[in-house]
Amino acid sequence: MLSEEQVRAVLSYDELIPAIRKALMDFSAGRVHQPLRSIIPVPAHGGWFGVMPAVYDTVMGAKMVSFYPSNADLQKHTHMAMIQLFRADTGEPLATMDGRVITEMRTAAVSAVAIGHLASPAAKVLAILGSGVQARSHVRALAGIRSFTDVRVWSRSQNHAQQFASEIGARVTTAEQAVSGADVVLALTSSPQPILQGKWLSPQAMVCAIGAATPDRRELDQETMRGAVVVESREAALKEAGDIVLAQAQVTAEIGELLNGAPFDRGERPVVFKSVGIAVEDIAAAKLVFDKYSARTDR
């Protein structure tokens, strides 16, 4: 059984990003067995509990995850999770590990894969909407993907924005100022209402929308969702992504399809990568963690 500290000690973006890239390619190529996540609402406490299983490569497993938006007011993490990993050939249990840090890091790794493939190689201006856990993990994940010379931060909490900006050498602006002229925009808030307006975006911009992961929440307005929409899983996005469901947006492609060589015509419009998180990402990350500890034991 591996704690959050043990997982973080062996999980690096240098290894995680390629593992996630391969997992997304395998998913879109039909080499992953994965149903939609099962969600149980917990209305009495304003949260939900989800189960995310997948069979992938030599392993299978499930992440059990909770999402409680109001935890932010209690100075607690909004997402918490555990992952159980099994052998795919015999069904034997291999490990139980903390899933919160895996969720944190694999989410940012997915964005890094998408930005690496879809954003302009010359991208220099980064807008970050949000100042929490995902904002920090995305900055770390993107360090080896693009070299941004102008980083702008907006958050609903001015104090949080100032603290985060000082940590990463960014400047605090309004949301509109952050997005206007940005090459890459990260939407990383827990807002249930749109905080990004499409009229602010350059036609060449790329948006990574991470925060709204339920069908009744959205971070992006209707105009933004007229961009070329790319997702991890069509099935999951059309059921779970409020940004897509509420806008009745058309999905152009899965990121795994594009990584596998499918053509992509964005036209003269922004690209919107909408991520909801899928089980194979967690299982691929958990396998990486398990293999690292197994290698240590073998020595």
C-alpha cells in the first residue's frame, strides 16, 4: 500500500507524460477496455463519489474518487481518491495506492500531451485562469513542453492569484487581459458558470478546459465552444462535460486519434481541448508507480 508521499516520490512528468500519451493513443485505437465512470451523488454534502475501472496492457484496476467542491472553503482538497491495481492475466491484486496525487499529476500530463500536439510551437503567451492545485501542477507539467515568456494569472481570489503569480514569476490581470492575445489558455477553476468568453480569444489560440467535469457545470461560454473541440473520449465528453453538453458543441476529434495520425482541420478558429479525465489515465499512472517500486524491490 502506497501513500501520497510514496507516490509523489517516484512519479515524475518526464516519465508520466509519455505514458499518458501512449495510453491516449491506445484508448482511441481500441486497445483499452473501459466503461464510463459510475457516479453516485451525495446531495446531503454537495459532493459525488465515482468509480473508474479500466483494463489496460498487463494491468487492470479502478480509481475510486470523490469530488466535494465545498472542501475548498474548508482548506481541504476538492478531489480525493484511491486506486486499486490488479494483474490482468491472473486477476491478482498488486497494490493499493493514494490516487489524489495521481489525479493531480495525470490531469496536467494530459494537458501537456494536448498542448504539445495542438498548440503552436512558437507559443509564448500563457493565460492561467485559476490558482489552485491544478494551476501549479500544470505549470510544472508544461515546463518541458513550451517556453512561455509571458504568463498571466487570473483567479476569483485576488490574494490567491497574487500568491500563485509570485511563485511562478507571472503577473496578475483581469480574466479578459489574461486571455487577450494569449497563445495557450488554461481554464482550471471550479466555477459552475463561464469565466472565459470566446470574444477574448485569438483565432490561433488553444484552450485547455479542465475545471468543469460534470454535465451541469461550465467554464467556457457558447462562443468559445464554437471552436474546434478535441476530447479524450467522445463517449465520456458527451455525457460528462458540461462545457460540451450545455453548449451542444460538436466534437471534432479525440486527442488519441490525432496522435495516431488522423487529419485535423481547425479552420480559422481556436482549438478547445476539453478534458474530463478517463480511467486509463489513472491506471497508466498507477502502473508506472507500481513498476518503479517493483524495480526498487527487485534490487
